[in-house]
Amino acid sequence: MDRGLILGIESSCDETAAAVVERGSRTLSSVVASQIATHLRYGGVVPELASREHLRAIVPVVRAALAEAGVRLGDLDAIAVTSGPGLAGALLVGITYAKALAFAQDLPLIAVNHLEGHIHAVLLQERESNLSELPGGAADDSEAALALVVSGGHTHLYLAQPSGGTWQYSLIGRTLDDAAGEAYDKVAKLLGLGYPGGPWIDALARFGDPHAVPFTFAQIKTKAHLGGNAPRTKGAKTAPIANLDPRFLFSFSGIKTAVLRYVELHGMKQAAAARVPQMLAIGKPPKAKEEALKLCPQGTLDLIASFQHAVVGDLSRKAFGAAEAMNADRILVTGGVAANGELRERFTAEATRRRIRIAFPTLALSTDNAAMIAAAAWPRFVAGEFASTELTAEPGLVLGR
């Protein structure tokens, strides 16, 4: 080992990414090829198209990451790749290329869980901000934290604990159905907004009344007939819920349905359908209320603001409740939804009120990227935890016990 350079490759969903990170603490390059334009017309990710776009982008993205870092393949100490969870075809593109590079360069290959990568996005940000850096470039990851991973595909709560140079994760809570980001995308599509829905809803919510529509979240109770297993829904296949505290379980399908009923009851469907061409033409969310009102009447803005207020409130209550129950003195909030402005503001205010430290990744590190994969791989590299040549995609890969 010389510089501790790890090339990270991420292709779990709709972004092809590569990055070079030094000792898990210093990002030398981070390149992301987004597929938003490809999936925009469909209002969501089409798995077959995602795989095809990864095949087109993987080689130039890796080359660009190496060039930006000013290193060659021969300078690397290891290659890390996302092995799951995610879309099977998309994952296989990154894994196959990473295995080929590792074999050709005789380098160790490190498999990284995408969810662990998101947690390390915050830790990487802390290291690079010199908040927990020791002489020599090693990070002092010595303190446990309650981690909320909230994105388009995941809403999970973990207790992250350093152990023997690596990290151990205990699952504290998760969604039973839709992830929070998925609910954002579906509500945005229902209202005729742009894709992905998160940035549009976040931008428009500031111009509405968050208390106009009283959305609520019912208390989640385990169903006796399920025997501790989750309902048969896409977002709930990752682990049984029998040992999880119901206070820290999430469900966002109900609020999505409530928005649908509200739209139908108030005759908003036709206006939403007519809004789609406008959104496609504009391409980005408005920054002023006058622009917002040209797209949406005040009633729609109020609905959007109320939806976001309710979702952020639910995430906050359960995250801080879990931190209190676990005696955690700090919270890490990460994933695509962590880029949401209202979420950051309200979580920061609540953390200040409770005197709990809170950390977010940068906006660039919130969404899918490869720097977080390379950072998460560093403790595994030091511990000698390498993947075998039989490594393959694990779409339903679980993190935590």
C-alpha cells in the first residue's frame, strides 16, 4: 500500500459514477453521468434503459475519474464497487467492469453495500472538513451515530458503531412500503411536476401554506397474521420487522394515497395533466413565487407544502426518537432526500433544541456517487475484507442485523 488510493464505481440505479478517494478521507475526483434526461419522459427509472445507459457511460466515466485525479490504474491500491441493493442489470454493469479492472491490474476488489456508502458520504464529508481528522490522514471514526438513510429507494434507520477499525450496523427502523423519495416522485408525477420529483416539490413548497392540508401519519402496528414479516410490498423485502420497534417504522403509501384523493376531490387532475408539457419545457424548478404561480395555483402550492411538511415531520420525529432511545449523541442524515432544504432546516433546528450533533453530506454527496463507495471501502481495505471472483449483483442486499 502506498497512497491508499481506491477507485470507487457506483451503478446501482440511474447514475453511472466513478471516483478516486485517498485513505477514505480525501476525494481526488468524483464523476457522475446522470440519466435524468433518459428517464424524464417516463416519469421514473426504466430498468432496461438504465442498464443500457450504464454500458455506454461506464468506460468514459472511469477514465474521466482517473484523469481528474491525476492517477493511472497502476497507481491504485484497490477497486471498490456497489454490489447491492439496486437494479440487477445496472449493478452488473459496474460489477463486471470493476472485476475486469481488478483482474487486469491484479488489485483487490471490495464489495460495498450501497446503503453503507450513503452513511460514509457523511463521514467522508466530516473527514474532509477536518472535523474528525487525525495526523497522517486517518479518520477518527470512534463514535457511534444514529444514521437516517432516506432516498428514492430507501428509508432506513441504523445505529452505526465503529468496531475494530470497521463499522457495524444495527437496523433500528425502516419503511414498510414506499421510500420517502419514492413518495416524492409519485406525488410529483400525480401533480404533473418534473422528474425527479424531490427538487420540484422542495422548490415549490416554500411558496405554499404547510398547514393548509392536515396530513397525518397513523401509528404503525404489526399485523399478527404476518408473523413479524413485512407486508408484500416492494420496499419491505429487506428484513423481517418482528424485532423492530413500531415507533421507528415508516409508511409513506398512505400519504401518497391521501394526496391522490385530495386531487380527485378538488378537481385538480386535469390541471395536473396540462402542466406536464410546461414542466418538460422549463426543465428546472422556479425560484420566485411569480414563476411558481404561473405553473401552479395557490391551492396546489399549499398541497405541495403540506405534503412536504408532513413527510419531513414524520422523518424527524422517528429519527430523533430513535436517537434518544439508542442514547446516540449524533445523527447522520444522508441519501438523496437529505438534499431537501426544509429537511435540513428542521432537522438542524431540532438537533439544536435537543443539543444533539447532526451532520449532512454536501449536496453532491447526498445523491448517488462513487466517492461514498470508495470511502466505505477504506475500512474494509485496511481489514483485508476483499470480494471473491464470484462476486455478483445482490439487488436485495441487506445492511445491518
